[in-house]
Amino acid sequence: MINCPLCHSTAQTRATRYLTDGSKEMDIQCQNIECSATYRTKETVCRVIREPIPPQMQH
Ligand SMILES: [Zn+2]
């Protein structure tokens, strides 16, 4: 979760929307009542660290 870029307080997800299998957008609201900024973040899988185990290797 990305903190508020304006006041750096913690924030809470309000809505999530999948764009593709590896990325989604989230509407985030700042939890600082004096700020309450709402912003949109994008979360993306940047790299597969380990490929799935091929089926013939699973025993
Ligand atoms: Zn804020």
C-alpha cells in the first residue's frame, strides 16, 4: 500500500479493478481526516521470480 503522496499518512483501499491478470488499479483514500485525499494507484507484476513446476515434476 502506498502512503498518501500529499501528507504521507497511511491510506485505505476503496475500490480495486483488475486491468489484466498481472495488473490492477486501486482507488486509495488517505486516512488522515484533515487530508482525505483520494488517489489511484496501479499494481503490476514486474517479474515472475520462479516459474511454475512442470506437471511431470510433481510427485
Ligand atoms: Zn493525505
